Amino acid sequence: MDNKAIAGILYETADLLEIDGQDSFRIRSYRNAAQAIEALPQQIADLIGEPKKVLEIQGIGKGMLTNLREMFKDGRLSVHADLLKKYRPSMLDLLKIQGLGPKTIALIWSAYQVCDVEGVEKLAREGKIRELPRMGEKQEQKLLKAIEDYRRIAGRFLLDVAERETEKIQAHLRDFPGVEKVTPAGSLRRGRETVGDLDVLVTGAACCDDGEREKLIDHIIKLPGLMEIIARGENKVSFRLRGGMQVDVRFLAPESFGAAMQYFTGSKAHNVALRQRALKMGYTLSEYSLARLDDQKVVAGKTEEDIYAQLKLDYIPPELRENQGEVDAAGAHKLPVLISQGDVQGDVHMHTVETDGRNTIEEMVEAAKAHGYKYMAITDHSKNLAFANGLDDKRAVEHIKRIRAVNDQINGIEIFAGIEVDILADGTLDLSDSVLEQMDLVIASVHSHFNQSSAEMTDRLLKAVENPNTSIIGHPTGRLLLRRDAYQFDLDSVLKAAAQRKVAMELNSYPDRLDLCDRHLRLAKQHGVKIVINTDSHHTSHLEKIRYGVLQARRAWLTKEDVLNTLPAQDFAKAMKHAWN
Ligand code: DGT
Ligand code: CA
Ligand code: CA
Ligand code: ZN
């Protein structure tokens, strides 16, 4: 068990104790210990043999040490297990609902003895939640909305989390004798913004022989972090990982690897369209092959390329396989040449220690250079973001001086001096125009008052677009994937204004933002709005997240021409001052 897993169990125990009405001192001791372990730079597993060192950790006392030892010895914590038995594990799902805390859950339990999501939803629909102390009709409606949100996101994972788990599986299998390829398929390969379950395809000699395959499966289920085997068959094993992600691993003979890749990459809607085309042409398409209908002769199956070629289609990149017109376009040789990561010449949204970043200007510059960028921009926060130590006019001017001084010293990369300025509640920007004018580029973002009405928020964004200093609208919808919805506004109007003013929209590549999303990016393109793909890095290690943005851009059918930061530095600088064609 790693620190995160241990802390998770301790947090859950604290919540369950609170539901159970235990004393606050005891509850707090679990929360404090969880926090301490989460923040620990080293693994608690490596320290557990040395009790003295564990007790030196602030927030961990003798009782907690006993708990930790139990967890490492038995893989479980009896307090936690007993509470789960008393209230059933469904209580943990309730705790995941936004705004539903242990206190309210305890109220519901004591009044109705209900402890699962379905039960609570039913109570709310029957108007029984409003009857509880400190609850009313408003709270009841809020709860129903939160349950709806929970249903939508439950069981889905961010792209980077899914990718990390896939890499672990690949590493676990790579050197196993007779394994040739281990490849992700499904929504992960298509680069969808969140992933339901992982689909992993394995091929090689070990997949072709019954005995060898059994040995391979025996090896797979030793994967660290595997919690539960869901199904074990001849050609497939499904399991659940710690954290809840389900994985389907399939074993394939090399001659049908391409057909399986095609099939299991999906999407389902794309597959249906492709199968219809195959039928019209006298073929049948399955996960094993493309074969002639009349005599069953296999005409393709080894590679995906062969399959698309036999169907007289240009190769369709996985990101486009959503049945959004890609099959017809491929038939007419009209697929766009999608943007690729190598086209991106610079990343122009990043923070430093001056506000809430973790690295200095110089460190960010070195990292961007190592990335091969021709240019970059430092864009720290403005003062409205007080908790991030945002810049006021004076500090902003000093900061651009520092950025320009570094630019003068360093060769091989152009460093633009920029700012991520807050769009205030009334649509004005958080710094003086005279300061913003001095910037090479201005990203204007909403970081507060998310709950304005759609009309207010639309006006607010329109006002920001109309400020002559605004180059880019940052993370334009404000959504946080699996956590917070976009704020309400009329995107169409904002895009129209942006096209007119030559203000660009950001595609924020951070895996929990991906904002604008693929659908909105396509809409932006239809409006003639240009895109800038950024990472919003707060650490040098974040720069690599640009690839998640590029994936979304590809899913939106964007080409190099649609994205401003594929331009050479001087042209890009002009574009930031609204001069592009
Ligand atoms: P997810 O897991 O919800 O993020 O989305 P996917 O696309 O990975 O869906 P999943 O895991 O259910 O299935 C993987 C692929 O397998 C899917 O994209 C297409 C293919 N597939 C699954 N079921 C069917 C089906 O009933 N018909 C067809 N044509 N293809 C299917
Ligand atoms: Ca899947
Ligand atoms: Ca699946
Ligand atoms: Zn921001």
C-alpha cells in the first residue's frame, strides 16, 4: 500500500466515525494522520520498520502507529472494516456526492436508516430530505443535482490517470517471454477526455498457445495494485485496480491484431458506420478480420491500415473515430492533416514562484528549451487571485522587467512577457490598461464568481474580449473535469465577438481542464476563431502535458493553421496583438 492508499483509508475511517457520532478528538486524529501521510515525501511503507521515525511525523501518535502496522500486516484496518459492516460499503459512495458530508449522512441514517445513493435519491424525490433539521427544499434540489453529477462522473477517470495505469501494465508485461506488443485501445487510444475502462491488447507467441496463455494470465494477475479479478476467460482477463479502474486485457493472434485494434479502439458508432460500408462492398468486418461475404476469404486483419485500405478509405486517425463525418471524408480523400505535437512552437501559459508556480523564470525557460520550443511566455496571476499571491500593477511591471532581462541573457528561445489577468465580476480586467499594454501577450481568465447568471457571465466575457489588450481567453469555460461544471454563458456570442476582435481561445492542456473541449474547439473553428494550445504549467514537469491538448485539438479536426502557437515567434507575437490573417 502506498501513501495515497493509506491516507484514503484513514480519511474514510474519519468520515465513517463522524457518521457514527464518535467524539471529535478521535475523528480529528484520523484526518490529521491522513493529511500527514499524504504530504510525506517518502513512503510510509519504508518507515514502518522504524517506529521511532514514524512517531516523529507530526500528527501520528502511538494509536495511529498501531493502526498503520495493522494495515501493512493484514492489508486492512479493523475499525474501518467494522464500520463498513455496520453501514455497508454503499456509505462510501454517498460520501463522494458533492456537498453531502458525514453530518448530513448521519442525519439521514438516523431518521430513515438509508445509506445508499438510490435510497437517498428516492427520499429527496419524495420530499423527505427537506423535513430533516437544517434542511429545506433548496438543499433537497441541490442534493438531487449533486446525485445527477455523481452518476455522470462515477467510474470515469482523467486521461493522465488512465495513461499511467496503462504504462504500469505495459511495464509489467513487456519482458514476459512470448509477448510482442501491449497496446492500449478503446477511449484512451482515441484520446477521449475521460476514460471509462481500460482496453489493453496483447499479442505475440504467448497468445497463440493455450498453455502459454495460461502462464501469461497467471503473470498478469500478479500486477501490483490489482484488487479484484472480475472475469478470467481463455482470451481475456478483466480486473479492477486500486482506485476502482476496470481493465480488460485481451490476447490476440498476430494475424488478427489489426482487426482487433480497429474493433476495440471504437468508437462503437464509428465501428457501426464502418461495418455498414463493408457490407455494401461485399465484406464482413469483425474483431478477427475483414472477409469476403461470399466465400469468407480473409482480405485484411493483420494491420488496421490494411483494413481501411481494403474499404477504399484513407487511414482514419483514432482521434477522429467518433462517427462525426470521418468515414465519408476518408472515402473522399478529404480528411484534414491534423496538427501534431511537433507543430507546436511554444507554450505561452505558465506560472512561476512569483505567484503560485513552483519554479523560477530561469527554470521554466530551461525546461521549455529542453522541450525544443522556439518561444514561450511567462504569465503569472494578477492580484484578484490573492491566495496565489497575484501581482498588482507595480509587481507586474517589475516582473516583466525580470522576464525581459532573462530573455536578454538567454539564447535559443524567445521569452515573451505576459500575464494571466483575472476577468473581474463586472468584466473589467484586474490590472490597469497602461500595465497590460506593456505585455507581449495577455491571457484573460475567469477565476471567481462562477455562479453568475448566464446573461451576466456572457456580458462579462464579451467585455473581456472587447478589451483591446486581451490576446487570449484562458480556459474559457472554467470546467474542471469530474469535479466542476462549466459556468453558464453563451459560447456562440463570445466566439462571434472573438472572431471579430481577433482574440484567440485557449485550449488548456491540463488533464482536468481540457478547456475548450473538442466539441467547442470545432465550433470555434467554424466561427473562424484561432486557438492557442497551452499547458498552464505550475512546475517544469507540467510542460509535457501539452500532448493532452494536442490530442483534443486532433479530436476537433484542427490543423496546424487553426492554432496560433504553431507560427514562428515573430508572427505569433503579432497575432497576440490581433494581427493575423
Ligand atoms: P469507455 O470505456 O466508456 O471510455 O469507452 P470505450 O470506447 O473504450 O468503450 P468500451 O470499453 O465499452 O469498448 C471498447 C471498444 O470496443 C469500443 O470503443 C468499441 C468496441 N465495442 C464494444 N462494444 C461494442 C459493440 O457492441 N459493437 C461494436 N461495434 N463495437 C463495440
Ligand atoms: Ca474502454
Ligand atoms: Ca472495455
Ligand atoms: Zn487560470
